[in-house]
Amino acid sequence: MVVWDPGDRASDEQVFEIYDTFQEFEAWTGVGTVCSPGVKIHPLLGAGGRTSLAGGWLHLDPSYLPQAGLATRHELCHAWDIEQGFVSLDHPDIFDGSGVEPSALYPTDRLRRMESFALACDSGWSDRGLALGVDEVCDLGLVGDARRFVLEEVYGQAETSWPYRGEAAIGIERRAFHTPYISTMAASGGELFVYRLERMERPDIGGWAASPPDDGEDPVLQYGTNWVERVDPWSGRVVSRIRIPTDVWDPSGWSLLDGEPEPLLVRVADEETRAWRVGADDTLHEVPFPPIPSIYQLDEGVVRGDTAWLHYHDGDAWGLRAIDLEHGSVALVPGGHHPLWIQDLGDALLLREDQGDERWLVWLETDTGASSRMSLGADGLVQVAQALPDGRLLALLQFTDPSSGDELTVPALLDPSEGGWRMDPSACGAGRLERPLDDSVTMHPRLLLADGEAWLFEELRGRSDSKASLTRIIIPPR
């Protein structure tokens, strides 16, 4: 193809963008689906038009050069439509032209329907395999008829990362238990641990204290007691509990990290950062830990042996860092990783990262630093995920039902070896994850493995109540 620019109006970057758009469009639609010699850049007159298609050339008005890629793709969509025999006119139920205002440029219903097709098409291909699968099973319309048509019919040569592969009988067994002020849960050695604050009312101040204890005053009386509790996931019963030192009075800034052989309790405060291993003997063993500026807090982390991998801001920049828990030394992990969550796979870390509109799973080898990644698509549906021992991923897909406005959470199984994903059709209705509190908001949901089972922990906050909710997710065999 050729970019013809007699007025030399386009920059080199804009010309390259036009070329790239042609190549991208051909890769998504298939070779030869659009036969055009190229793009002519020149002023367009009449009817206020900026772009037009005539004689096989794509015509681009110079005023559209700042959006050269989008404008070129819009005209390529028109060209595809025409060369495929005016597909847009064969589907009036999908492309009815209602979103295009009548004007001198679009005076007829026919032109408005063609334009509505190009508008649905010109955003290009995006990896919507998860949303398309949810629509296939639940008939929710997450993608929309016009966008679904474009993705399946126009951009049919593009590869979807996670195509839907069929049903999986995923069970849901809610075990909600009323335990106020649990803010984090971790797994270690097949057990579950929680951090909990027992707040105490102060009649003399009419509520809970929000300032450090006065000199000589017991911090427990000033605010409450912090605990690390070992919890039986089947009953929600506290098996044992460890009282956090009373010199650490403030309830904010706590993180409880998954770890083998022990979880790690971390406290980020203005004064200092402190960390403790949670011992099998129900004692806390403080370990050296580098400072973390409290304004940034701790983002994500996991522990294996004497190393903790954490994502946090050290005052200069965010980064994934490896911390030696014997000496307190810290090293930045190369590769520019910025995970939303981290899991330990034994010889590698599983990270979830976002780059632009794309979501990625990253497998990072801790010995060599080598990494590989797999796209999660552009849906943004995967809220959290947990790697299972058989290599599959248990994921929570969260989205809004377009018809009711309800927030839905659906468990799904992603299988990298199969190259697809599965869900239980009952999750569309009665089998979906319900909230045990009206008007509840989920805080920090986590998927954990304990006692050979998968568990979902949610801190649920309602208008007048709160619960620490634990749900068993029953995984079918492969």
C-alpha cells in the first residue's frame, strides 16, 4: 500500500501509524479482505466530511492526522463492508443507524446504518474471550450485539487468549462467619491465619480512640487488642490466637502474607516498619525488615523460606523486591515488574500485571529471573486468581449485569495447557456468589489454598454490619 501525501502534511510518525494500521487490520481480518492501493491525504470538501471512500483509495482529511490510525481503520471498516457485499445492510437488527444523527453527510437510513457498522468496527480487535464466554453461557450482553458481530465476523482471524471451552461443575459452599474487624487472611502449611483487631469502646471519649495512647496508659485500654488467629476453615472456629505486642498500638498498616513454612506479619508505620514470623508454636518471632514509607503502605507479597517477595514503594519508585529475612537486606527484582498480586509456585512466582488495556499473567523464575507471560485479555474481568496444584487457575470473574445493574462474581477455571477456560452455568443464577450482607462492599478478596481445598476470603462491609466471609470453592477434577 501507498501513503500519498502531496502537501507533505503528515509527520513520519503519522505515516508509520497508517502503515501499521493497514498491517494490523490485515492480520485481524485475513489477507486480501480489503483491496486498496493506499491512503491519500488531502483536504476533503462537501457535506462537512473528513473521510470518504471512493475508487479504492482511502481519503484522509489532514485534520484527522492526529488520529491517523483510528481514521484509517474507520475507512478500512467501510472498505471491508463494501467488499463483503454491504454486510452492514444485511443486519438491520444490529446496525440500525440509530446512533448516527441525520445530517448532510448521512441523509439516508442506508448511509447511517453503514456508518454505525464502521463506528462499531473502528476501535479494532480486542481480546474479549472471557466476556464472550460469559455471554455465551449466561446471555448477559456484556459485549453487545454490534461489538460481538465485529469481533467474530470482521476480526475472525485474531487469536483470543481464553476461548470458552465448555462447562465445569464448580461448587460454591458459603461459610460466612461474623468476626468483626478482620482485615486480612493468609495461608501457610495448609492452614489459614487472620489478623484481627478487637476494638474497645471508650466511654470517656464516646467511641473508639484514634490517637496514640497517653504516657503511662495501657494501649489495650486506649484502642483494643491486635491478634493473629489460626482458623479452622471448615467451621470458622479460632483454633489458637497470638496477641500482638502491646507497644504496637495502631490498627492500621498491617499485612499478613502467605508463606512457607510460616506466614509473615508486617506493620508499616510512620515510626518504623516491623515484621514477625508467625511460628508453629503460636508465638511471634520478629525479623529484620527494611523501612517502607507509610504513605505508600505495602502492596503485595509472599514468603518462601528466608526470602520475602514484596511489591512496594521505597520512597523513590514502585518495584518488586526480594527481602532477606535473616539480615534485612533488600534487592530490586529486575524486569520492571509491578504485580497486582503475587503467588508462590515453589520454584517461580505467579504475578498479575496490567499494561495499558491488557492484563497479563507472568511466571517469574526466582533463581534465574527469566519470565514468561500470558494475556488475560482486555476484559478486566479477572479480579483475583489462585494457581492450583494441577496447573489450572481458579479465577473470580467480576462484572456488572447490563440489564439489572447487579455486581456479579463468578468462579471460573482457566487452563493454560488447554488454552481456554470453563465455568459452571449455574453461576449465571442461583449458583453465583451471593453477598451475605445487604448493600455490602467487598474489601480485599483473596483466593487461598488450605487443607487441600480452595477458599475465598472476603471482608464484607455493610451499612450496619461487617463479616469476614469464607467460601469453599469445590473444584472438579480435570
